Amino acid sequence: MSVFGDSFLINPDLFPARRSGEAWGSREIALALPGGPYRFSGLNADQKAAVRERFGAYCGTDGLGTPAIESVLFRAAEADFRAIDVRGWEYALDLDATPEAVRLAGLRLVGRLDWRPRLAGALWTPDGGGAAFAGIFENFLRVLVAYRLHELGGAVLHCAAVASPRGARLFLGRSGAGKSTVSRLAQEHGAQVLSDDLNALRLKAGAVTVEKLPFTGDYGDPRTPSPAVPLAGLYRLEKDTVDALRPLSRAETVACLLACSPYVNADSHRRDELFSDLLLLAPAQKAWSLRFSLDGGFWPILG
Amino acid sequence: MHTDSQAAIDTATVLRPSRDIRYRRIDGEAVVVRQKAAEVLVMNEVAARLLDLADGRSSVGAWIDVLAGEYEVDRETLERDVLTFAAELAAEGMLEIADGV
């Protein structure tokens, strides 16, 4: 049985037990993402520039003076991390959850989410800036936002979200299911792709809404926020040689949402709550299994 | 191919949902999470009913008594179908023999 953090850390036993350490600097930045603002302190100038470069208009000063989800950035030693040959390697963060905290370990990062009782984060890394730091920051932020939205009764979903005047359609599936393919085909039909990787689903004012997240693969602008859009439909992707729709039962819909709720769905302490939230978010009469071919013929059958 | 779990199941066997799974009933069906495999499945109404009956106390024979009142099918057929289905669920790791019974 593998020990938490062992894949990434030389000494997993030395994982930080609390949010403390040596800050990289005195800079702060706030990101206006769903569930936020998310305020980070302890950055140096290069790290702040890297975050600004990566997240563009999501960054601002709005969260600096208001209640926010607080996270702190600390230095970690290079020697704490294993050297990993990433060629042909599929990256997955290592998470370890308890009712009070979530610990995460990854490539050149360790992090914590603590409920004190309010959610607060901490990120340790040996990277002082640049694109590599931006990637590390994003990996931490993905987990932070997923848990924050879970706290609010929402969910971050592995899906492509495509907006049209009728609302946003979600195409769900794990890696390889066809999210980017569907995004490309939808874009060719004139639809706007919010993100082809992760999007948020939340109840707002009694309606299930889709919110863009700046976590994209090949399609979607990760630097420009977009307003929340009502959910128009949910589609479970199945690559095929034909194009066809089949309504999903409520159980199938919830199962699909659960399978596509990264991080939180693997957390045994929060899965029951996630189940309940997804039951509220699962759209009645609006969920289908979509078998689709690569010629884009599926688009007209969505209606 | 028969596994040990399949071979061991008869009307006296007491089963419970596997420790690895968590499930929730939704409109008759069941959404099942296999935790180790990080897999989510949907089980039909009959399989979901067996998960409910597998409480770790009642024997498979007791399930058959309950189901005989719910389904219009002769007892012999019902017993054969339930034993087969229970064995399949056990072979797939959904059910396990209850400890200490």
C-alpha cells in the first residue's frame, strides 16, 4: 500500500503539519473565480507576475480588502522533491483527506487545505516564478476551487462547457472521452467554448448554472472571465461512428456527475455530501448519453 | 468460471455490501462507488434491491422470502435467479460474505 506523498516527496513523513514556513515574499494577489475571491499572500514579484500572466483578467485587487479564501505561499527546498521523468507519464496529484484538512502532494509542490473553521490554503514550492511556477500554482488552485465550491453546494466538473443563447451545454467525460473534440466541433458550429476541461456547476437563485473556470485544455480562454450561464443540457460523451442521443435516468446522471467531480469524489469524508449536492444539481429531463462521430454530425441533434 | 464466492453462496449464506463500495438509491436504481477502483456504476432496480437486502444479518433464503412477496414468480425460479444474481454480485466485488455469521 502506497504512503501518501511518496511518489513526489523524499520524506513524506516531514509533510507540513500546519500552515507555516518561510514566505517567498510580501506580494499579494486576488483571483476572482467562482466561490472566491481567492487571495494569495507570500508571493515574490516573479511569482505574482507569473500568476498575472497565466490568469489575466481573473487577477485583480478586488479581493485584497474583502473577505476571501486565504492562502499563503511558502518556500520549499529543492531537495524535498523526487526527480521525476515525466515523459509519457500521466500526472495525478496525491491527495489525503480528513474531516479537518486535505493534504496534497505533486510535482514540486505540497499543499494543505485547512478548515479553521473557514477554508484556508497553503502552498509550498521551490519554484520562484515563471511558467513552471504558474503550473504549480494552477494545480493547487484547481483543488482549492473544487473544495470551495463543494463547500458551497456546487461542483467542479471534468467537462467541456459550450455556451449558446439557450444556455450552456456540458459535455462530460474523463480524459480521452472527447471533450476537446466536441469543443472543436462545437466551435466550428459557432458556439463559444467556456472551457474544454473543468467548469463549475452551482445553484444560483434557484437555477442550476454553469460557471467558466480558467482551467482549460486546448479550447477556451483561460485569461478572461465570463458570466454564469443557465444549464441547458448535460451530455455524457461516448465516442462512436454514429450520432445519437439517449435520455439518462436520474441515477445515471448523478453517477456521471460523480465520476466527473475531481478530487472531492475520491474524498471518503465528503462523498456523501457530494452525492446529495449532485442530486440537487442533476438536471431533470435535461441529461443525455451522447454518442458522437468525429464528423460533427451530432450538433444538429442536440436541438 | 466460478470463483470461491460463487461456489460458497447458498440460501444459508449471509451477505453484506462489500466494504469497498458505497451506494445510494435514486429512483429505484443504485449509484455505486467502488472506492479502490475509483469507479462509479449504476445498478438496475433488481440489483439495487439485493444490495438493500444484504444487510449482513439476513440469509439469502430470507431475501427470497421477502422477494416472493414482491414478484409474481414461482419460488423455484426465484431462488435460482437470486442465487445466481447474488453470486454474480459477489464475484464482481459488490457483495461479500458477512463476518462472524
